[in-house]
Amino acid sequence: MVESDAISRRCDLHIMNIYLEIGQKRIFACAADWFGWCRSGRSAEAAIQALFDSAPRYAAILHAFQLDFEPPASAQAFNVVERLPGNATTDFGAPDAIPEIDRVDMGGIDLVRIKALLLAYWAAFDATVANATGKELRKGPRGGGRDLEDIVQHVIEADSGYLRRLTRKTTRDKKAPQQAQLAQLRQDIRDALDWAYQGHLPERGPRGGRIWPPRYFVRRSAWHTLDHLWEIEDRIVYK
């Protein structure tokens, strides 16, 4: 009876699998099945709590795109399925370890779902940028912080760099307006994922560089987009 009650309580909590990337100074907690939903803290407990605290914001993005997502009832509902050693990038503030779950071959249903998540994230990012246009962005404690245009360009440049981890290059016109660059870059990403799904992704890059599994490419790119989306939201000064 005790065991049955424990199982019932776990079901009530809506268990969700996550993994931890553990650096010396920073730890990331990342949802295994929700690519890009990843938060950090100075300890495992802080990272998991930060992930839980961001659940309503994450849910709002998916629900706006009519994607089903049920946030966990509490931070206790997260089930750690993997612990990965971090590195200097982890401590700097970006996840950089590839979980084993991302090394699994990507199926057709996975590809459709991944593309849907990316479309939701991109739509939310564009809406946030539009909302912030013409508004002041709060500076950091030392007066630092990119302006809106620089944040958008940073996201563009990062995704262009991430594409090279799939041995692909963006076809965007670097002199075009940012929205045009984003549109072409996102098409390049969709094409790259289709290309990888069809089995064209080599094991190593042309110069022996590190290749990312397609799942991890999506996870890293999505995290970066969401991270800066929420940065913009948090920095808008409403008068």
C-alpha cells in the first residue's frame, strides 16, 4: 500500500525527465524532451528551481502556438536521467555538453515535432522583438548590456555558427535587413535538419571539426533563442 501511494504521488506530480550539465561554477538543468528549455544555477538545486520557475513562461510560448505542454506541478516532479560533466563554456554561461538522448537517430515524427517547437520559439522571439522596438532596455548593474538590434544580430550570428556544426552554411545576405536575414537563416536551418534526417550528415566535419547530432543542434539553438527572448522581456523599461 505504501508503494502504491508513492506511485500515485509521483503520477500526481507529472514526472518530467531532465538532465544536468555540471560545471565547476555553474550547473544547467535541461528538459530532456522539450528542446531548448534549460536554465542554470550555482547548484543543482538552484538550476532545477530556475527551470521550474520558468515553466509558466515556457508554457505561454508553446500554448500561443497551440502546442500541448503541461508544466510540472513542482520542482520535485523533475526526474534526473543523466548527469554530464561541464566545461569552461558551461561556467561561462552556455550549455555545451551533448546528452546521450541527443545521440539517438532522429525519426520522421521527431523531425516534425522539432520543427514545430522551433517555429513556436521563433514566433515568440519575433513578437518580443516587435514589442521591445522603440522601448528602452534596462542596463545591467554596471551599465552594460546589448541594445535590441545587437541582441538580434547576436542571435543571427550564433545560429549561423551553429549551422556549421551540421557542416552547413547559411545563405543569408549579411547586408539585408535583420528580419530578412532571420527568415533566410531559419529556412537554412529547416533545410539542414531535412538534410541530416535523410542521412547526409557526416561523422566529422571537412576539417575534422566537431559535429553536433541534429537533436543537440536544435537544443543548443533553441536554448540560445529562448535565453535572449527572456533577456529582452526582462530588460524592457515600461514608462
